[in-house]
Amino acid sequence: MWLWDAAVGPVFDRLESSGAILSGGADETNLKRIWWIGVGQLSMAPFHAAGDHSRRSTRNTLSRAISTYIPTIKALSYARQKELHLFDECGASLSPERSRNAGLLLVPMPETPGATNLPGVHKEVQYIHDSTTNSAIQITVLSNPTPAEVLKQVQHHDIVHFACHGVSDSNPSNSHLVLLTPDGTAADKLLARDISSLSTPGAQLAYLSACSSAKNPSTILADEVIHLASAFQLAGFSHTLANLWETEDQASSEVARDFYDLLFQDQGNVDDHCRVSAAFHKAVKKVRDKRRANYLGWAPFVHTGA
């Protein structure tokens, strides 16, 4: 409750007194969006998870607003300059120009040499396929992904989804997703610095279902917001979904399932930026509602970007 009492609660009090948001929480369909910009030690604070999460309580962020993280106002302005057209009537991407695949790149790693297995990855893959069955979106699966192949393919897809191990390094530019060497016998690293150097002007959504993919462990560089999620933003992705710390395999697969189910539903004329953030908010809240006391199980899931 400290984070709520000291930082988040006063923000909502001010917003409510000004009429910017409804007092005491709102209907889930009418929640406003808030972009959180942390400074110093608060740069890694879970503002979205602050408050009292006992049943029927609305003294918490999830009940008051849809949360997104962004490093600076300038970064937000840049991210929102890109107009998203994720889907037409059939679910096909409307990304303009380029010879890109109108679809989703799926990078699953259920087994990694030298690391624990991730059985939930199989569920995530199946959930994504099930969610897109009635859409025209095209899925490309890299079953034995190497960093070089992923860097090549990322530039040709609108949505990328990684289900693998993630490592947050003391030098945040060396934080990485764990993939495979070309011969498939050992683990290899897809580094944050290599991702950030990509140019993907048509990219829209990066889903990093990987531990600590939004974590910067360097206190010296706390204000720099350097981690895997920000690397994808620098590469041109308007939205990145990631994790603040280690996550439970089951919770990760459930959030992914519910997010894609909501994302591919017909939502009328809803702005695509809001569509992404609202779908993720609802997916995380659903897991929270089943695991209210287990903050470490549901709180790491965050949305960054536009």
C-alpha cells in the first residue's frame, strides 16, 4: 500500500478533483488511460499494481485507469505519431507500403539448452492460433530461432510474439532474449542493443512473454529506461508488452490467451492504440481477480508505448 499512499493515490485524487477521471473508479468500459513516467528509484515502480486489491476495493490503479509506461513525453509523442491500423474487417493488417507480411511472427522456445523448460509456451502457441482462426492474419512460426534469423524476420512483420527466457543484465544494453545457436545445440542471445538498432517503420506490436523483459537492474542508469521492451520501442514498435520481473509460466500463458482473444474481437470503431492497451489491461485484471493475494504472479505484466 505504500506506493498507493505515497505516490499513486495522490495522482488519482488530483485527477478526480479536476474531473479528468471519474471518482472512485469507473465502469470497465469507460476507464481512462494513464501514462506513467518513473524517475530515479521509481523508474521501476509497478504503478499499475498499486493499491488495495481485496475484493470490491477500488483503491487500486486497475480499478481507476488503464496503465501504460513511457520513458518521456517526447517518446510518447513519437510513438503516437504512427497511426495504427491493426486490422480490417477480416483481421488482416492494413500496414501500408512495404513488402511486409500482414501478420504475426511467433518465436517460441519451450525448451532451451541449459535452462528450465517452459511448458506454458506450448499453450501460448495454441492460444494464439485459436484466437486468430477466424481472422485473415498470417502467422509465421520460427521453431528453432536464432538471433540472426529473428532480426531478419522482425523487419517483415507487424506483430512479433516471443515466448522464451529473458535475462536482465547489469549492463542493460546486454539484456537479452534466450534463443538458439545455428546448430540448435546451445543457447544464444538476442541482445537489446541489436534489437534497438533495427529500423522497422511499419512495426506495431511486440509481445515479450519473457521474464524481466521490462527490467533495468542498473541503479546508475535508472533514468535511462534501457531494457528489452524499450529496445523494441526504439526499433519502431508502437506497443510493447513485457514483464517487470520473473513470471509464472501459467500466468504468462493465461494473459497471452486472453489478450489475443480480446484483441481479435470486433470492437467497432475503437482506436487501435486504445484497443491494444484495453485488451492487455483486461487480460491482466482477469489474472489478478483469480490471484488477488499473489502480487508477484500478476503484477509483472506491463504495457509500454503509445
